[in-house]
Amino acid sequence: MASNDQKQGGGFFSSIASSLSNFGSAMHKSVNGLVGYEGLEVINPEGGTEDAEEEAQRGRWKQEDRDSYWKMMHKYIGSDVTSMVTLPVLIFEPMTMIQKMAELMEYCHLLDLADECEDPYMRLVYAASWAISVYYAYQRTWKPFNPILGETYEMVNHGGITFISEQVSHHPPMSAGHAENEHFTYDVTSKLKTKFLGNSLDVYPVGRTRVTLKKDGVVLDLVPPPTKVNNLIFGRTWVDSPGEMVMTNLTTGDKVVLYFQPCGWLGAGRYEVDGYVYNATEEPKILMTGKWNKSMSYQPCDLEGEPLSGTELKEVWRVAATPENDKFQFTHFAHKINSFDTAPRKLLASDSRLRPDRYALEKGDLSKAGAEKSSLEERQRAERRNREAKNQQFTPRWFSVSGEVTPTPWEDLEVYEYNGKYGEHRAAVDSSDCIEEVDVKSIEFNPWQYGNVSAE
């Protein structure tokens, strides 16, 4: 956050603070009279209170499905439903949470630019724009599959990076990821925390994200804003992330604070992001503005946060063209993530691409996807019973518990660190001439091959 003096300033900064004070101002209305349940709230991001009852009839659910699902779910209001509720595949997208982690790599060239940049403040402009770029993909309203314990996702052939993620814990559900190229390393421990509010869901990104720029050894720490998923059951589902994103240069103390504006009357403020790059003494140096679903721009500013005379607003990032009428609103990069074209040689059998439920959904077979999802979940429960009966503990293969517990705005987090073994594994595979080439689609999904137990 800015200093108190800066908060009292006028102009560009004042307009940001004024918009933020309207946090949560999107129009909403109870539709109790329509469905007969107290506490149901429907929000039309493009309208006002008079649209609520009409909006409640929209969305992907049939009316009878809405009513039955509401009756099943209302008992969980106020609860963290991250992994406690079994959901129908009709609301899923053919991607898992640990694949979705890789979507942050679409515009990784911005981190390359940050590493090459000599200006410490422009370095944060590039890095912060990279962090914002993924929110275009995050607005999709389909739910990713929860990863199975030991499930992995690997990606190569994009921006010179090698990416690996792994589901390292089931209760609580936690994932870890690592990416690297010649310019940067990226490390994340992710543990989503949710709060079910009836027709909406608050999602708190409990986690730790670190980027190390290799040229100067600069370490960047990222704290993203929370996300709210509106109209889960009644109305058209939509996503907003009101709040602040903070990226701190742990080496110098410089930071960037960006405010994701809440959706207001008739969609006012929706998608807008504004903020500043500050030096270590919290003086604004560069203003940033844009929309997280479109583009970001920057301009040097004075100590009052006003644009410097003789400078102009310059664009630093713009969202790439996307497929038209895509069923799941996937970007071209999301399709690339699911593709075997980004799979390395000798793909791990635990890779998300190989999940039979995900693949069936991708092919449009909802019945098979539902059956395969249930089968995987039952096998996971059986594996856990077997492991506990033998008094054994699951051990991730590519990440290790660091022993560090870090505070987050929502709760403390146990940090997993990349142990380097995947790099050794990949180097051995890539240098070998004796690897038998197989059709990767013929590999049976097997996430339980790692740790101290074997699959049944």
C-alpha cells in the first residue's frame, strides 16, 4: 500500500483510491421470492438490481438442476469446499489445477525482458504485467479437475522453458510448481482456500510465488488478490478479482502495488487495473493502468503520482488473439497446454494429459468423463487406505518440504521447494539414445507410482 501522504494526494492516484473505496459495489439482489431460499444472491455484472430475477433464470443449469443442486449445497454455506464436495462433470473444463498453473507461462517473455532490463522500476513493470496476464485465462467459468495425489504436469517447447508441477498433498490439497529458462526461475507452492456463500464462492490464493531473475539474482515475491466466482448456480457465472496485487523486489525493497477494481454499476470499473511502481522508500516512480482482460500500459510519474511532462503512456502487454466460439473459452495457449506437442520425451505416466476423465471430457463424452472421474476418486481413496494400513507416508518425487512456514494474508503456509531431481531426470532422458519411442496416448495414467507405496 502507498504511504498516507500519497493516499491523500489528488489526480490519478486519488481516482484509484476512490474507485477502491467502492469495493464490492456490483449490483446484487436477493431472489428469495423466486426460488424460495433465503440468502440466495444473484449479481448481473452488466446491470442493476432490477435485473436479478431475470438474471437468475440464465446460466448453464436447467431449472430443475438448479433447484436440486441448491438444496444439496446450501448446507455448506460458510464452509471451505475446496475438496469436500463431489461436483458433476458438466461444470468442468478438460484441464486440471496443476495444468492451469502452467497458464502463467503464456507470456513468460515478459520475465525475459525483466531479466534483461537495467532499469529496476521497468523491471517491475514487465514482471507485474506478466503476473496480470494470466487473469484473462482465469476468467473462465468452468472448473478444473482436482489433481490426484502424485499427479504431475510437464511442459516443454514454449519460450525455452521447462515446467513441472506436482500434487504434493491431498488433505489439504496442495500443489507445487517450478519453471526455468535461461532468464528466470519460477517457484510456487499453492494451497487454495475457499468460502462457499450460496450462489458465489470466495477463492483465497494461499500460496507463495517467487521469481528469480538470473542476470542479477533479483528475487521477486508475488501476492495476488482474492477471486470471487459469482452466480455459481443461478444466473450466468462470472469471475472478478477485486483487491490488490503486490509484487516486491526482495533484493532492493522496490515494489509494485496494483488495484483490481471491483465491478460496479452497469459493469463500471470491471477489468480495470491501476497502480504504481514504488522505490524502497515508497515514492511512486511509474504508474501502470489497463484492463486485465485486454492490455497494460505504463508511464513515468512524479512524487504525486501524476504523469511526468513530456512522457506518454506506452503499452507493455496485450492479450493474444483467441479462438472464436471455443466451447470452454480456451485460449490458443490453453489448447497448447493440453496438447501432446508440448509433452517431453518419455512423458511421465502421472501427467494430467493422460487422465481418462479429462480426455473424455475434451472429446465431449460427459457420461464416460463422469464414470472415469468417479473411478479415479475411488482408486485414490483405496490407495490412501492401503498406505495408512502400512503406516506409510506419501513422498512427492520432484518437490520436498522445505521446513519453512511463510505467512500469507489468509493463513500460514508450509512451503515446498523444487529438489532438482526433475532436471536430472529430464537431462538423462534427453541425452539418451536408447529411449523407446511410444505413442504417448497409449500410456496408462498412473499417479500412484511415486512415494513409498505402489498402486494397487
